[in-house]
Amino acid sequence: MAELAHALAQITAALSRWPQYLEGTRRYVMRRFPFVLIYRDLEGTIQILAIAHGRRRPGYWYAR
């Protein structure tokens, strides 16, 4: 939970800092765990689309 809170704080501090991903999204790779936060900026609001495992079936969350 602390790592997730850290990730959200980092994203909030600089939305466009993290690399672009699929269709207008960005991704933040967690440091200690193999998870990736997929998010997008919607008019000043951060929308978290997925917290995906980085080593399992890439893109499995996309169809959801």
C-alpha cells in the first residue's frame, strides 16, 4: 500500500513525466513490485485504468 501511495504521489506531482503508453495513456512502473499503473489525465483528473502485473500477459487488462 505504501508503494501504491508513493506511485500516486509521483504521478500527481508531474502527470506528463511518465512515458506514453497505449491510446493516450501513460504508465508508471513501480520500483519494488512488478506492477504497472496505467493512467490518463482527463481535464486535471487522474483516471487509473489498471494496476497490471508487469510480467503476466502484457495488455491483458486492455479489453476490460
